[in-house]
Amino acid sequence: MMPFPAQIDIWGEVKEQMLIFIHGGFWQEGTRKVVSPIVVPLVKRGIAVAAIGYDFASSSNPLSAVVEQVVTAVKYLLNAYPQVRSITLGGHSAGAQLAFKVNSLLRSPRIQKLALVCGVYELSELPHCEIGTLIGLTPEEAKKNSCDAMELQGTGVKVLILVALKDSPKLIDQSRSMAAALKDCGITTTYQEFPDLDHFSIIHGLRREENDHTKRLLSFIELM
């Protein structure tokens, strides 16, 4: 078995279901602890949670290397816990991009669902702005690591896209476009917007089970 990766936290008894979550931070900041609000509601439902961290992108650690690092971590979890039959791969912000690309590359039938929260999917403009400059993102890397709905064809994965309407208009537009493209590709996709949430409150609010977006995420993950 591969050695246990240092940047994975696991909560709960690992049974048949697991959420693997990847944090955001535009590939240059953030922590896997961001998943903590959803841990208690899932663990008490018998669903384990694994949070993956990663080395931040830079000119010496390109985004493709970050994607490969997360692929390796998910492979570890697949090998270490063969009893898990249903995996939801989730991510917030840049973590949604990483989750999408990991699923596209691995194409494991055990990864049955993708939960994408306030994601960034189209990276072509980023090399020309501060975010891209800070991580050394080249146009070639941006093209390679952008998300295309057609990548998920044939995977059988179901997708949930959650959007905060107090988020950046460009991110909202990207989520709407991705949801439409996935549906056009015949991929089962649920899309839901939340008018009172922003880029961060949508994650922090997951600690409250009575919140609409928490209910939506929990019901999606629980579905076998």
C-alpha cells in the first residue's frame, strides 16, 4: 500500500460511503480544515469524511502538479478503503476545479458523485490577472487545467453544483455555464442558487443542518 499522505484528514468510521473534499483558495492558500463544518452532520449519518490538502501552485509547482498530487491522494483513499462503494468527490472554489479534474483523470466507478461549490472551471483569463501571476499560470497550463463538461462523459457520475449569488459575477456565470454544458452532455446535474450566501458563508454555513444548502448537500451525498 502507498504510504499515508501527510495532507489527508479522515473523520468517522469508514464504511460504505465517503465524502472526499478539496479546499479552495485559488491554489495558493487555504486549508483542508475548511471541510470541518460538514463533518459532524455526515459522520452521525455513518458517512466518513476525508479532507485533502495540497502543496500550493507556483512557478516551480505548476497547477498540473497540484492536480497530480490530489489524484495521488484520492488513489490512496481508493486503495486504502476498498469497502467504500459510494464516494462523493467535492470541492469549494479552486477545490471544485481540482475535484472535477481528478474525477476526469481517474474515472473510477466508485466516485459516483461530484459536489461542486462556487467553483472556478474556465481558467483562460487567469494568466493575465493577479491570481494567475501569483501561481505562475501559463496559457498552456490554463488550457490544460480548465474543465470541459465532455470530460465527464462515460463516467456515470452525478453532479451537484451549489452557487452563492453574493459571489463574484464571473464565478456565478461559470457555474451556470458548466451546469448547462453538463446537462447538454447527458450528465445528471442538479444546480441550485442561494441568494443570501457569499463565497465563504456557503461553506461556513454547512455547520447548520437547518440551512437550505446544507440540506441540499446532505441529501445529495446520502443518496446511494
